[in-house]
Amino acid sequence: MVHLATEIFNNVKDPGMVDQFFKYKSQIFNAPFNQLNAEKLRENLRLYKQRKNVERLKIIQTLKDRIENLYIDEKLKPEKLQEYTEALVRVMKFTSVIQAFTLELPRFMPKYNELKHFNA
């Protein structure tokens, strides 16, 4: 453990990155300490962020698909669909909130004839 701490101290100059190591510790420190080094931790962090980004994009796509399905009979224009999705994502920010909202979408989205007044 001391060796790993020294390795981090000597090779990771960005304190923000070190903070992220500990913020996502279960994903970053995923091997015995004697098998980890600063480069491996950086790689684990990069892979974790990449995985979370892909997960977020899938959840946003699910939201978009659910909005499209909700208004399927009205032939919602693709640019409007994109606008509504982006506005909702911007307001909700967190992936977990977006995912939860996606499940409750029909209860909260306006009826098609009310969409022109919809401004997220």
C-alpha cells in the first residue's frame, strides 16, 4: 500500500485525478495493491469513465425512444424530438434522474396538442 501511495504521489500530478481515484475507488482499485501502479489506476479511471459515458448515452437514447413512442401517432418531427430530449437531459443532469424519469414519462409529458407550449 505504501508503494502504491508513493507511486501515485510521484506520478500523478493532478490532484483532481487523485480525488477521482478515491471517489470511484471500487472501480479503480480493482486488483490487489501490489498489482496496481499509477498508470494502471489512470487506465482504470479512463475505462470506468468510458463505461459510464456509454451507459449514459444508452439511457438518453431510451428516453428519446420513449418520447418518440409516446407521440408515435402524431409523427413528431426528428428535430423536435431531439430538442425535447436535450432539454429534458439538460434540466435533469444526473443519469439516475434521467433513468427514473424515463420510467415515469407518460405521466409527465404533455399531450401532443400541448407540445407547442412545452418548454423544458
